[in-house]
Amino acid sequence: MIPAAFEYRRAASLDEALALLAEHGSEAKVLAGGHSLLPLMKLRLARPERLIDIGRLEELKGVAEVRSGAGTPGGSLRIGALTTYAELLEDERIARYGALADALPRIGDAQVRNRGTIGGSIAHADPAADLTAVLLALDATVAVRSAARGGREIGIDDFFEGAFTTALADDEILLEIRLPAPSDEVGSAYVAIDQHASGYPIAGVAAVVGAATRIAVTGVGERAYRATHVEAALEAAAARGSDGQEHAIEAAVARITEGIDVNGDIHADPEYRAEMARVMARRAIELARARLV
């Protein structure tokens, strides 16, 4: 299939890309790896008048540790928006984030992982993307910038607003994702059941347990979401000293779709998808607990 006609501009710097976005606003789309946007354009589900290619901006690539200031504990891991899945997989520091290490090898195929970018995936906000749930569970922060207003940070809980919709303004570019420093007091895991033809999850669950409890789900609702009812049930069980017991986990995961309009399609009806979400949640929680050492 052939996309509708568009104007193409390759930005030589971040400032140039921001200036182009400020000039053209909603008429323009940012192109990074292209594995999310270009298929939509070929199907004419997306028809941007202009593409602003930022794929060669080295300042938006790479992984780095950011230390806290003197006297402040912890730190964070900075992942540049143009870092590819493959590059992230090769970084040994990712092993400290169990849920992220679980998710990355599952994404697409080798070609997608070599060309697709972390920032592009997050900005695309596919309701069945693996990383959306993982970053929600890991309590990530997203750094963005516009030419007019400068930079700002968006907590991941506020970033995904709906299917293919985020808190990014039309004139903003996603710069990086920041993960809190890993802690020995938490374990995390990601488990999903995939639709085999596409590789997208029918239901995927990321779990963080221990000193913090965060459960996030993808592929089930109109967007990735925090399963706050499950989190509350697990925290209540922990207060009673029964959080690791099978009955407590089963009672908690039974609430995984509470308050959610569960998707149904040719691959899975709502009842099956909800049941798979419960199964994946139980497995993710048990695996995350096993990683608590």
C-alpha cells in the first residue's frame, strides 16, 4: 500500500526539529524508527502532511546512569528516546529491571528490535504494546521539550491518555525515559500471552512487588493501565502477612479488570481476555516475588 503524499524534512539538530514542530503543529509527525508510524501511513490510517525525521539525532540516543546529588539516595537510569530495543537489550544494566528484561526480547522480530525505538513506541501509545505496561509498573518518568515552553517531566501515570493518545503536546518531542534506581527491596517481572500472527499481547501484565507494589496491564483495555485494585489487595495481604500465599494472590488478581471495559476482537473475546489477564497477573506476581532476594 502507498501512503498519502507528504513533505519530508530531516532535522539536523533537536532545536531544528522543535522549530519545525512549532511551525507546523498538528500537521506534522515526528519520525524516529518508523516501525509504528509508517504502517499506519501505508494503510492511510494516519495522513500527516509533513514528517520530521529525528532518527539521526545522536543526543537522543544511548543509556546512562544519572546519580542523585550529594546527600540524596538513589538515582535513575536515562534511556534516550532514539535508543533501539536491540541497543537496550545489549546494555547489562537492564538486567536489574526484571520486567524490562522480560519484555524486550518479546517485542516484534529482530528487524523491529534493531530499528524500532523506545521513545517511538511510547509516543505511539499502542494499547497492546509491551513497554507501556512495563514502564507503568516501573514508575518511569518521561522528559519532553517544546520550542516555546522548554522542557518538562511527565509521570508515566499521567502520560498514556487513551488508545494512541498521550500527554505530549503537538509541538513537543519526547527526549528520554527515566527509571528510578533499582532496589534490592523490590522484584519485578513481565508475563504476556501473545497473538501469534502479530506478536502483540492479548494480555500482558507487569508486576513490581516488595517495598513497592505496582501492577500494570496491556492489551486488555483502551490503553495500558495500573491495576490499582490488585495493588490494594496485595498491600492489604502484606499487612496481614499473607501476601505470598496462593489464596491471597488469587483473590488479588481476580480484580485485574475491575472498572475496565475489556476489549474483544477476532483474537480474543472479552471473557477470554479477562481470564488471560488474571492468569498473566498471577504468573507475573509469583515471578516478581521469586526475584526478591
